[in-house]
Amino acid sequence: MIVYPAIDIRGGRCVRLSQGRDDARTNYYEDPVEPAVQFTQAGAEWIHVVDLDGAFGGAPLNLATLARIAQLGPKIQFGGGMRDRALAESAYAAGASRVVIGTRAATDPAFLREMAKAHGPRLAVGIDAKDGLVAVKGWTAVTALQATDFAKEAGELGVSTVIYTDIATDGMLTGPNWKSLEAVLKACPCGVIASGGVAGAEDVQRLAQLSKAYPNLVGAIVGKALYEGRCDVAGLLVAARG
């Protein structure tokens, strides 16, 4: 199971939000490249980068920072504002190894199918859920679409990776929503990366154990727990091995 240290960018800074609320933001680094250097030196092969300016505004604004992080050597999973093919292509050109689409994917199956066919394993779909329903536009709007139904549909349309985030737990350091995660794992025919609520190495170890029952659980994104000093990348990599 792959551990993805997370870097969220807002206004040029590395930040973390609680439950996706922009008014509950904590600034951690003035330059997002600084934690990327630390994560890479600790052995992270992947880094999950979210352009929050893009997620809220509809188009990415931090591709230059993406390029600087990519130059460090890790693979980058990048999302935030990827709402048409040209924007996704610009992220690939800047150094993203995998691009995450969310808002438009939830409302436009034809676009989702086109992107999956064009990019295969270099594409992921972000499924962000509030009370089991898919949220879009930087989590500011909630649809009537069930997260489990969307996960199933995404896999059937050719998507190879889904990133499932439970909004209620995101940034709260209370542990993942195990019940909803398991429901998505049962419904989804493709790989699932768990996101939201990881409080430390014990949660990652539990996810690694869960992946034995659900082999489609292929990764975990960890953000605030790293920034608050509750764990480090080296320890998480050990925990991910179960």
C-alpha cells in the first residue's frame, strides 16, 4: 500500500483545512516545496498535491509550484480545478504523474470516459463525500449522487484509481470513517486510495490490514498528522507494510 504525504496549496502557501472549510485554515509553510523536500528525503515515492486555489476557483493556479516539486524526483498526484482536458494536459506538462479530476467527473460521464481512455493509470477520480453524498466545487456544493454509486460508475467507465475522501473526518485527526470506506471498497471495481482523518501510523497500519481483505485498497493520503508531528513519513512507510 502506497503512502501519499499531502501538500495542499492555498495562496502560494502550504496549508491544511479542517473538513474542507476555507475559514478553518492553518498555514504551515510559506513555500510548499519545503515539506516536499522533507517528504522526499524521508523516502516518499509519491506526493499528493492539491491546488486549493484551483479547487475553489475552477482552474489551477499553482502549476509552477507543481513543477518545482516534480523536479525533486517523486511522482506527483495532482488535483484541484481539473475541469477540462486542456487543464489536465497542462498539469501533466508541469510534471504530474497522475492527475485527479472530481467536479466535472461527477456530472459528465462522457468527459470521465474520455479522460479514462486517454490517460489510463495516469488519471484518478476524486470522490469527496459528505454524509455519503458526493461534494463538488471544492466541497462547497453537495450533489444527490451517492459516493458508492459514483465509485462503481467510475470503475465501469474505465477509471483505474479512485481517491475517496470523507469530508467529516478530513483534517480532524480522528481516524478514517471506516464504515463508509469499506462501503466504497465493496462497490468500487478499481483501486481505491483512502483519504481523510488519518491520525498516525496506527491508522495506516489498520488500513494496510484492511487491504488484505480488500486488495483494491491501494493507498492512503496523510496530511495534517504529518504537519502536527503525530507521525513521520519513515514510520508511515513501515506501517504501510502491515
